[in-house]
Amino acid sequence: MCALPVGKLPASLLRQLLADLPVDDDVLVGPGIGRDAAAIRVGDQVLVLKTDPITFPTNDAGWYLVNINANDIACMGAEPRWLLVTALLPEAGATPDLVEALFSSLRDGCQQTGCVLIGGHTEITEGLDRPILVGQMVGVTTQERLIDPTTARPGDAVLLIGGIAVEGTSILATDASERLAREIDPDVLESASNFARSPGISVLRYARRLAEQVGVSIRAMHDPTEGGLATGLLEIAEATELGISVDSAAVHVYEESAAITEALDIDPWGLIASGALLAVVPAEHADRAVESCREPGVPAARIGTLTSDPAERTLIVDGKRESIPVFAVDEIARYFAS
């Protein structure tokens, strides 16, 4: 039996594992492909719960952890409130300076997103070569403002806020810098290395603006991560139980992302994409929603439409209809494995 590739579990296997789980009447949104977090009813409030790790080596691991969990909380229409962290530290190198740097990074992320670190677990773990942080975040909303993708309808507009491959661009600009320095302009490489902060991997401000402009009419929001925009689009279709048609020309790729992916022979559509926000809104709200999220350096556009055929996964390229590409592993994992 072949080992599974690095990255997300294959959708077919995950679908099988999640089938026939017990049902609880207070679980408003349970596990499923394309669902960013769970939602449970507690009295007259709804708690949105998310867990996500940071497993790649970075000096900003705590800040990354807070932001990627807060993104998924926001995509459910909730405000990030509380964070627990499990910190697994490498046996070699677990110095007080390392621990202090991680906690400083966590504080930075919490301050930015408005959540509070309330506890967790720390240990020095045998066999690790780098710190691994696992976050568990809780957000708060109401049942009225909770975003449930199954409310989407054929004809709804699919929006993309921000350009694609922001997080992947930032990681590659740092971790493949030696090779890239020989092939692309140093100013482009320096700009790309700061992509995690500017334009940034957080989508919290976009989600808040959409909530202000469209409110309870938002059908779905999704933060495309591993597998890039292509995987995010497929997950939106899966979560809404509808088809999807996307115009590739409407999708923005930053100059820095284009330069790096071309130099490394990587497809930006399959590169980890935190920093972009996919949203589904009724077609009549699309223009207002897009305008509310545009800002200098951050594009926003309607890129597609949901369709009535659940099997449709269409990408329009130069007027021709193709299938949205499927990436078995994220392009960044494929690059570093080669």
C-alpha cells in the first residue's frame, strides 16, 4: 500500500472518514470538506471552533498560528476571541531564547487579531527538528450571522479578495532565496520576502468589511490554504454542494508571485494561498462587496459563478472551458521534495 503524500488528506479519503459521524442538535456546522471551522449553539450565542498547526520552520511561528486560525474563524462570520496553543519544542535547541521568541510572536498575533491567549500545553519533545505549534481558537457570533455554505444558490457570485499564492510566495522568497537570487530582480525578491506582512496572510479585515456591507446575505467565505486557489475553489463547490465556473483572467497574480513561480517552475494556482479570501454572495450584492474590499495593493474581483450542476468544476481560459486543476499536494511541498 502506497504512503499518502505530504499535505492534506485526499478529499475522497476524508469524505469517507467523515461519513456517518454521530449527530448533535447543537452542532450547527460540523466537519466537512471546504468547511473552515465547526459551530455549536450555546444558549443564544454560537461558538465557532478551529484548530490548525504551524509545522514549517519560521521565526514568526506564533504570529502565523494566530492568523491562520483567525482567518478560518472569520470565514464563519465570527470574531476571534480566545486561543489555546500546544507548543512542541525540539529536544535540541529548546533554549529560553527560543521559547521567549515564540511567545513574543504569539502576543504579536493576538494583539493584531484581537484574541486572547488563555492556555494550552508546552513540552520538549523527542524526535523533532523544529518547533511545532498547534492552535485551538474560539470565536463568537450569533446564529443569524453564522455563515453556512449550504445556503448558497445557483447564480451566486464567487469573489476573490486579494491576489493568490501570498503565503507561498513569502515562504519561497526566504527558503529558496539562494536560487531565486540568481534568477529574479533583488527588489522583487525583497518585496516577496515581506509578503506575509504586506499584503499579508490575514483576511480578517476583508471578512469584517463584507460583514458590514453584505451582512447576513453572505453565503460562504473560505480561506484557501494548502493546494492553493484551485483547491480552495473545489472546496467551495464541495461545501456549497453546487457547481462552479471561474474566469481565470479575473484572478490576480502579484508580480512577485509570478516571478518566483516562473523561476521555480511552480503553478501559482496550486501554491499555498493564505492572504486571499474567497466569498460567495448573491449576484446583486457582488459589486458593492467587491468595492468595499479594494484597497491600495489589494485587488478584488468577481471571478465566477455557482452553477446548478454539482459536478461542474469549470475554468475558463482564453475563452475555452477546462476543468479546474487538481493538485494532489501543494506546489510548495512538491518543490521541496524534488
